[in-house]
Amino acid sequence: MAKVKPFRGVRPPRELVTEVASRPYDVLNSEEARIEAEGNPRSLYHIIKPEIDFERGTDEHDPKVYDKAVENFNAFQKNGWLVQDEADHYYIYAQTMNGRTQYGIVVAANVADYMEGRIKKHELTRRDKEEDRMKHVRINNANVEPVFFAFPDNEVLQGVIDEVTSKEAEYDFVAPDGFGHHFWVIDAPETIAKVTEEFAKIPYLYIADGHHRSAAAALVGHEKAQGNPNHTGDEEYNYFLAVAFPASHLNIIDYNRVVKDLNGNTPEEFLAKLAENFVVEEKGVDEYRPERLHNFSMYLNGKWYSLSAKEGTYNDNDPIGVLDVTISSDLILRDILGITDLRSDKRIDFVGGIRGLGELKRRVDSGEMAVALALFPVSMKQLMDIADTGNIMPPKTTWFEPKLRSGLVIHKLD
């Protein structure tokens, strides 16, 4: 059962939140962070991307960069830009995009739950990326950025969300990207107890986004436990920062593909090979979006096409075989285009659906890419089925938007 606890959050005073809060470390590069933080000494980028405080070209993995992170974290606290709450709290964090709001509960999640599989994952992680975040957690002795969890819908926890969010928010602002961010502190002892008790009835939590952050946070907590001869299991380092959303609140956006060439095929030959496994329909110059599972949208030679996978080319009873990313990876990318490793092949690139079908068209029309493929989004049920069966999703399958804003609350490990 999921073990969570409240914690003494470290967070900005209300009047500084828009200056401190930032996008997550992994959605922008060093130069973009440098530009966004320009003229703002309070930006969280000084802690999560501290290479911006050095000359351009400084390696973000240089030891002095990690040292700068902790120096800046301490300075933020000394200056009162980040202040630790005096008591343990849960928090509610909501995000609004395109008029739709999703509400999550900010918790300290349990390291043992991650290590023992009660926090389920659906993606593989890369050791180098884990190690980078582990260094950041270790040196700051804190989870500066949260992980994005989902949990099966729960009436009692939904009731808590409804009750708390009926009051005025602690933070309420629209970020430069146009997304709304809203944040409440849960301070009533009976409500805090209710949240802890209700999560304890939930068998599993699911990582929606942030697999590397989850792994890094859990591994550092595990290290600290191993290194403490008086370890009890109740220490703060046994927990890490997460925002857990009811599954029905979350919306997975499509994650699309663009490929540089047709692997020696002419467009006509490529279309003929596609017709072996798909019903191919030309749709003309107007954007065509996939309408259902096993229906794909393709942009080639200035035209949009509908591709519908033929009966027998997929397995709806297999949690991996049912995925459109599996069908397209096997029958189009591998069998026709000769792309076998989505992680390393330089002929393919991936475009988050938030950028729209226009971005796919642009990259093909420019001549940079030869063909674009848009997929119907994965559902939360599919994601949870894959995690429940111990399977791993193919690379670049899910895109969650909006991303969690960093800097609204931080969890210290002591």
C-alpha cells in the first residue's frame, strides 16, 4: 500500500513566487535557461541549472556547477526567497491549460515503495541521467523538483481536493507559457490525517512523468539509509517529493515522429509498402488528425494521409501490442524505413503533440525531414496496464502537458 507523509515544505513567499518558479530542468537547454533567468537573481534556474552562472559553454556536469547549486540554494534561503514551513503539510497543486484544470496532491512519497515496486514505472531510465540528478539531490540534500505521479481515482481524496480548493489559493498565477498554476496549503490536522490514511489504502502509485527524478531521489534515499547505522525508516530521507494526480484528471498528449528519408524508397514505393498493412487514404492539404486507436496521420510530399492498421496487425489483448507506437515502430519505422533503435538512430526525431501538427508539416516542407507520422494519444488506462503487467513502454510514447512548475515547494532530506 502507498505510504506518503506530509512534510515541512521550503517555498517562496507569495509575492516572490512568479520570480522564483521555473520550468523543469529537463525541458530546456542551458542557453534557454540563461535567457529566461536574465536579470532575475531569484529564478530557480540558478539552483536547477546553475551552469547559467558561469561563462557560456561550461559543462553542466562540472563539479563546480553542482557546488554552485548548493551555494545558490543556501543563498535563496538566507535571503528569504525560499522559506521553510514551520509544520508538516500536504499541499494541492493545480494546473490550467486550455480552460481545463487538473488537481494534484503534493506528498512526500516513500523510497521503499519505489524500491519494492509499489511505485510503478513504465519507462527505462539511463544511468547517466540518473547519476546527474543523484548528484543534485545529494549536494543540496533536498528534492528541489517534484516527480509527477498518478493514482486510481479515489472519492475521499477527491473530496479533500474539492474542499481545500474552495478556499483562496496561496499562489495563483499564469506563467509566461500561458498555463495557470494554483497552490493551496493543507494545514488542518484532520485533513492531513485523512490524506495519509486514504493513500495507505491505494495499492500502487504510477510514475506519469519524471522517471529519472524518481530513480535519483529513491537511490539517494536508499544510500542514506545504508550509510546510517541508526536508521529507523522514519527519517526524512526515506521520502521524496511528488505531486500525485487522480488518473482521470490527466491528459496524455500525442508524441509524434519525423524521419529524414524514405530508406531508398520513392514516395510511390513507400505508399505501396504501407498499403500491405494499412488502409491508406489521401486526405489532401488540410491537416488530418488521427481519429481513433490504430489510426495514424501521415504527412508526405505536401499531402496528409490517413493510415488505418488492418485487422491482424495488432494484438488488443497484449498491453504492448495494442499500442499504436508499437504498430508504427514495427510495421513502418522498422520494416519499411529500417529504423530499429528509436533511442539512438539519428534519422528519426520526436515532436511533442503540444507543438501541433503544423510543426510536423513545417519540418517536412523545409526539406529537413521526408515524412511525419502523428499517433493517437495513449490513454492513462493503457499506461497503468503496462505498469501493472511489469512491461516497459517503447521510447517516446507519452507526453504530459502542462509540465509541473518547479520552485513552488521543495522537500529537504533532513
